[in-house]
Amino acid sequence: MTKLFLLLFAFTTVTVFSQNRYELSDEGKDKLYLSDSIANLAKAGKITDHPIVVVDGIPHRYQDLEKEKLALSKIEIAKIIPLQKQTGISIYGNYGEDGVLIVTTNRNSYHKPSQEIKHE
């Protein structure tokens, strides 16, 4: 019983810790928009739960997000596109094995933002 509890606690802690790395600068449920998108793509087998997130061409590795947060809010996200595994590996080497998400923002656009998730 104790081992089961410790295992469950460790899994929950890792999941929450992993999710915190992908939190946005928003409040409430919008804060979890990117981490929820990552979780859904991971469940679909497109990426793992700790991919590289490339925001407007700037890569953010899972390891780096422990110390730095993404300066990004949900309303700024125009598209989230997962790369195919081989494409991610060819661009980012071994780090790409966990998956690569391309996040395009509307920061340089005068158009109203649209919320869209595309799957390859």
C-alpha cells in the first residue's frame, strides 16, 4: 500500500512539475492552455510530454524551462503545430526525439488572433 502511494505521489509530482514548465503568463485555466495542448498531443502519440517548444523560431528545451518561463499568453498564440518525429530529430538532434512543437504567435500581426491547433 505504501509503495503504491509513493508511486502515485511521484507520478503526480512529475506530471504537475512537467506541466508547470509550459505554463503561460495568463491567469486561471488559460495559464494551462499550452500544457493541456501538449498533454493532448502526447496522448495522441504525436510528441512526449516534454517537447521542445519553438516560439516564433526560438527553441525552448524542456530542461531550460525549469529556470526560465515562456513569456507568452494564450491570446498571442496563433498556431500550434507538432513536427513529425524525424523532422524534429533532423533539426534539433537528440533533443527532437521528445517532440517539437512549433508555436506561431500573432505578435507581429495586425489581424485578430485565432485559436487553432493543427495536427500533422
